[in-house]
Amino acid sequence: MAEADPVPPLGAQPVSPAPAAVPSLAAQVRTAVIWRSGSQVLTQIVSWASTLIVIRLLAPQDYGLFAMAQVMLMLLNTMNGYGLASALIREEEVTEERLRQTLGMLILLNGGLALIQFAAAPLVALWFDEPMVSDLLRVQSLLYLAVPFCALPHAVLSRRMDFRRPAQVRLVVALAGAITALTGALSGWGVWTLVAAPLVMILTEAVGMTWAARSPIRPIFRFKGAGHIAGFGGMMTATQLFWFVQSQADVVIAGRVLDAHDLGVYTTGLFLAQLLASKFVPPINEVAYAAYSRQQSEGAADQGSSALLATIRLVMMVGLPAYAGIAVVAPVLVPVLLGDKWLEIIPLLPILAAAMAMLTLQILFAPATNARGFPGIPLKVTMLGSVVMPLAFFAGSHWGVTGFAWGWVGGMAVLTGATIALSRTVLGFSLAGLASAVAPPLGAALVMGAGVALMLRALPPVPDLVALVSAVILGMAVYLGTLHLIAPTRLAEALRIARNRGEAAPDLAK
């Protein structure tokens, strides 16, 4: 469908999908992917352009201070109630009363989190021995007040498989954030630039998403009959808590052993390496979770493994060459994008790129297992990660910034293997099917990386921008040519999805 139907008033009517006269699930998924991922490209172009300019204007220690404050913020964000809202997506029928109950839960929860962060801010500053962290955290406590009005509309629109309106809202949000960030950086706000932009963005998103979903703004604080929503949300919150431990242990440890400058170098390198995993995969997972949940409710759960392998195949076809490219062009990429003051990032990128390739694969499994009603599997993996990753980072801390990067590699190897083993028990995919989804793009990406590395070594002295553009052009040509030789159906499948054609895809389990 090219245009989504007008959003119906919620009233007392269920928010469940209409039983007839709607596009097929496959058509809705294609449209959702195009809107959610296609718009993400435009949104990220705006976001990245402003981010790269801001990185050039701010100092590494600004990013180090911000990273210290983010530890507390990310810990409490694991409990902000998005899991409660996500539980609504799996419901067969959702009334306005249930929506208002959920909004009430979200308001109480996030109000409490704001108070906790405001009160605990001095303790976090004491841990890092940076008094300014306390002021940053107290201002950032305002973020929680907008979360309920983002999370609930997101769930409502996801139930409808409507990703057009959220895409439009997120573009406006990105523009508001970019304007704020550039204004702050050019006006000399320093680290406060990194605080102001997210505040403006979440407030803009709350207003835009509430309007787009026509979701209720009056909560109910009587929660009778909503216990199962709280239970499912609690399981997802527990998963997020353990995810926080595994993903933020590096900053917690590094903040004690590195100074603000080195921490800023490390976190900025990690940001660059994580762009694909943190910016492009979540939109795919968002659509995938809604689609897998619809399959489950329509009795098509047996197609889950095929759909998962199709998602893996397409994401890794983009992700693996991107990571290989980051690894080999780092010496010219960093000066062009970030400037000479960030050259210390260069040796980190090849190491982090290998870790992020594994992370990208690993996080594709959770939407499928959650939609099948097994949130305990991601929980088990993150529980394991909350032990493995801190140990890996603690061991790596003895070798400085580079050691933390290698900690990511070792930890993600363990967690990716565990995720595959546990997910197979409920999704039923074969290891051969998974290998066939990953091997062709991996082989083509390695060939591409080798070719680009040889070209950069053979180039005469040229400006970094010329070398980077040459490497990108050659890399794309080598990758696409190699992939066409070893797996020609992959490119054809991607073109079918891009063109939004309705013909059936080949057997996705192959």
C-alpha cells in the first residue's frame, strides 16, 4: 500500500488489526520496511551530518564527560517501560481503557526514574571524580517526563504496521536535534550541546508521535486486568537491565582507569563502529517484531525461521561489507569525517568493526524469539553477557583503550554463539541455513577488504578525501561483483524488496 489509511479513533474500539479488507502481511511488511528503513536513511543523513560537524567542534573531553553521565541515564532507561508498551503489540485486542492503563503505568514509572536520577547524580559524579557529571544528570532527568508519550504511540502504530507516520515524525525530530546541536556547538555550549539536543528531540518526538497515533493523553491509575502486560514488560525490562550491564561495563570500568580525553576517544570510536548496529538494525528489528507477532497471531508461526533467515540474509548483505570497509579505510576515513584531532581512533576501528559484525548478527534473533513468546531467551543471553562482557573489559583494561576494543571481540564471540544455540531450540532453523545466509556476503566482504587494502597501499600520495572516494567506489564494485559470482540470487532478492514487488521470494530457508 502506498498510503496508510487514516488513523481510526481509538474510543472503546479495539486497536487490533481489521479481519478483512487489509493488505497481506507480506505487503504490509514490505511497506513497513521501506518506510521505516528508507526514511531512516534520510533521517540518519541529517543526524550524521550534524553529528560529524559537532564532533569536529567539540573536544574529546566533552564526549568523555557525556559518556560518564550516559551510564546512569542508560541504566535507568532500561526500566523506562518500553517493555510495557511492547506487550501491547502482541495483544489480540486492545481497548482504549487498556491504553490509558498502560499510559498510567508509564507515567508513574518514569516519574520515579526522574526523581531517582536527580537524587543519585552526585554519587555518580563521585564515582567518576567529575563534579560536572552531577549537573548533567540532573538536567537530563527531564528526559523521562516525555517517555510515556513516545512509548505508547509507538506501540499503537506498530500494532497497525503503520511506520509511515513515525518515519515522518522522526525526520522532524532529527531536524530539531540537528539545529539544536549545531547551535550549541557554534555558540560554545561545550558538553551542554550533547545534553540540549536529546532534550529537544524527545520532546519533539513525544508531541509528534502522540499526534500521529491519536493515542490517549489522559492516564488511568487503576490497573485491574493489566497484570499480564506488566509481567511481559517486566521480563523485557529485566533483559534490558542485563543488557545495560554488558553494554556499559566498558564505560564504567574505563571511566575509572582512563582520563576524560582517552575515554572520549574510545567512546567516539565505538560510536563510529556501532553506527550500523545502533542506527539501521533497530528499525529493521522494529518492523520484524511486529511482523513476527502478526505471524504468530495468524497461526503462521512455522514461517518464523524462514523469515528470520531472510532478515539475516538481507541485513548481513549490507552490514558485512560496511564493517569490512570501515576496517580497511580507517586511516583515511577518520581524518575526512572527524578531523586530525581524532586520529587516535584509527587503530581501534578494525578491532571494533569485527565485534560489531557479530553484534549485528546477534541482535537480529531477539525480535523472533520475543514474538514467539520466549522473552526468556534474550534474558538468558543478556544475563550471560552481564558476566562475560565485564570480565572481558576488565581483562582488556590492562592494555588501555585498545584492550577495551579487544574485550568487545572476545565477549561478542561468546554471546553470538550462545544466542544461536538457544534460539535454535524454539525457532527451528538449521545451522546450515544460517551459514548459507551469512557465508556469501562474508566471503564477498573479505575479498572487497583485501582489494581495497591493496589499492590504498599502492596509491601515490593523494588527499585523504580522494583516497576515501576511490576506496568506496572500488569496494562497491568488487563486493557487488564478487557477490554476484558466488550468490547471484541475493542481489535479485534485494532488488525485489527495494522495488516492492509482490511476487513470492525464493525459499527463504535455503
